[in-house]
Amino acid sequence: MSQHQNNLDLLNNLIEKAQKLGAESADAVLVQGTSLSLSQRLGKPENLERSEGQDMGLRVFIGKRQAIVSSSDFNADALDELAQRCVDMARVVPEDPYCGLADPDQLATEFPDVEGYDPYEPDEAQLIDWATKAEESARAVEGVTNSEGAEASWGRHDVAIAASNGLSHAYSSSGCSISASVLAGSGTEMERDYEYTSAVFAQDLDKPEEVGLKAGEKAVARLNPRKVETQQVPIIYSTRVSNGILGHLTGAINGNSVARGTSFLKDRMDERIFGSKITIVDDPHRKRGLRSKPIDGEGLANQKREIIKDGVLNSWILDLRSARQLGLESTGHAARGTGSPPSPSTTNFYMEAGEHSLKEMIGAIKQGFYVTELIGMGVNTVTGDYSRGAAGFWIENGEIVYPVSELTIAGNLKDMFMNLTPADDLEFKYGTNAPSLRIDGLTVAGQSS
């Protein structure tokens, strides 16, 4: 019998225990994980860790009350105690009129292969090789004077989910990464930067030498930053930080925020909130995507959706609870762990690429700011007001001329969304991805004139 089937049997037995103790319905999640990580600095390994863990969470319902208890102890006596404690809690907690499992006819009947698991498991020697090559490549860049180190890691997770409504499914996921961080300059004039690569399949990683080279070059490029005066100029968000703009969008269209009335987009469904050429997609079935999964966390079918189409907001991000609260249907976006109820979350979320290259975008700007780093989280999701610290490079007459730091970008997300233009350099490097983005109408606060 496979490990997946063993895990499902364990969950179904736990659910049966809870029902015999008085639960009207129940679901359970089991996660087992194994990870290996290596960090080194100046050519010497500093930390090598291997960890293995498991956790199981049971959620039971009695009427409109729900309770959740989790445990890492899978012994029979411990699971008996877990089921009893969870049922006891469900009898006394406050009612939640929107909680509950999916109806059986809502459950997914197909489970697509998202290529989310790589059977290859690198050993310690492989991680050391990756980290060594990355750090050596970074330190070889002229101007790099010190290293914060390099890291390489691998991990695997086995996930099983079952429920009394008939849900029973298990799958595996994996991932690995390489990173390097170095310093350039000396004394009080030092600057640091980094680069990393991550992928589901090891063969899809960038070469460690490329990771190190980029980290070194980026650190050196930041030397001797200048200050600029406060002004309103076009801003280009590099691909390293542009996904943050989409992150603010996901928070505003999350079903929980909309249901609470705490989103600046709560009344904008079916309205244009971006320019007419903007399309933003969520794709849980993207092959080898960092957040791909065959079904959502409540067992519902998930699918590729154009959340924004031609600038128009087409969908919220909903799980069952938020959908019931809004009088809508779930969009299959439930995500969950073992110790908390499901909540809405995006998967592989991205903005489609535009028509112009980054070089063309920069070339069209007489004076502007190319952002490579954002600091702080000064965003008000109720009003859309936006204020974040930033660093990067100044643009003059269509060219990057010098690094800048200690600046603040201020505006409002409603205006930013409408005045946004994507470049053609979309890469799938993160869970949320966007091409470089030009945004007009923002204020860059620097030194006083």
C-alpha cells in the first residue's frame, strides 16, 4: 500500500472517530515534510540541516460551530484524545453561520497532473556544490569585498486531505533553491545585494554560477548612491519588486477583506480598475508552477481564471466561507494548513506581459526612477493609500545614470493600477509574478530642495 493511501486511511479513521463522538461532519489534513539545507560563508560550510516532520489537523462541525485541533503525534491513543478534544471544543465555541464543508456535488472529480513533484533528491554534496559555485562566482566580481554567504536547499511535502462528504485525495510537492548575498565597497560605503533561483524541478534552476554573478554585479552597481529631490516622475518597478503591486491587488480582492468591507475595491466588481490592455491570471494548474495544486484546500475543482480581463475586475478570490458570506460561489481558492480553517489565497498569480521591452521603457523616460528594492509595508488596504521606502537607479534622458537610495514612493493604488504599463519581460520566478511595470503620477520623496 502506498504512503498516500496510508495517510488517507489514517485521516478517514480519525474522521470516523470524531463522528462516533458526536461530530456531525468533519475534515482532516495531514502534511509530512522532509527538507535539507546548507549554508556557507567564505567557502566554509556554516550550517547543514536535515529535518523531517509531520502534522495532522482535524476540523469538526456541530451545527454551525466548528473547532480545529492539530497534533504531530500519530499514535492511536493520541488521535483518540485529539478527536475527543476537538468534539468537546466544537460544542462550546461561538456559532459561525458561514462555516461548513462543501456539498458532495461540489467536490472535484478530476485531479490534473501539475508536475508539482520532482523525485530527484539532492544529497549534501550536491547542495555544497551549488552553494560553493554561487558564492565563488559572486566573490569573483570586481568590487565585491565580502560575502554574507550562499545557501542551497531542497524540500518535499506529502499532503493528504479527507472529509466526511466523500473528499479523499493526496499528492506530493517539492522544491529547491540556490541563493547568494555579497557586499561591495568598504567602511561606511558598503552595499549589499543578492540573487536567488527556485524551482519545483532541480533541472529548472538557474546555474549557480549565474546566480552568484548576478548577486555580485547587483551589489557593485549599488555603490555610491545619491539622493534626489522630491518630485513627481515616472517610476519603473523591476521584476524583482513588481510582483508587490499584484500582492496589494490580491489583498484587496481577497474574499475575507471584501466580506468585511475593508477593501478599497469592495464595490468595483465588473468595473475597469486597470488600463484596457491589462490581463491578470491565476493558474493553479501551471506545469511546475511554484504554487500549483490539483484541487483547492476544500476539495473543490480549481482552474485557470482571468481575474482581470482587459482591465476589468472579473472575480474575487473566494473559499466556501467567504463565498457564502457574499452570497456567491467559491472560486476554488481555498488554502489551508493543519491548525486553522481554510482561507482564500491565490496560486500562480501573474500579469501578462506587455508589448515594449524594458530598454524601450527606460529609453522613453527623460527623468525617472528605476526601483529594485522596496522597504516597509505602508499600504492602507481600506483606502488604497500607498507609501513605501525604495532604492534603485535614477534615469536621465533614457539611460540609467547612477544608484539612488533613501527615497519614498507615495500615491494611491487606485491611480497606480489605472496608470500602469507592463513591459514584455515576464518571468515565472515567484508564486506571484509581473513584468517590469511603468507607473506614472507617483511622487518620489527625497531630500528637500
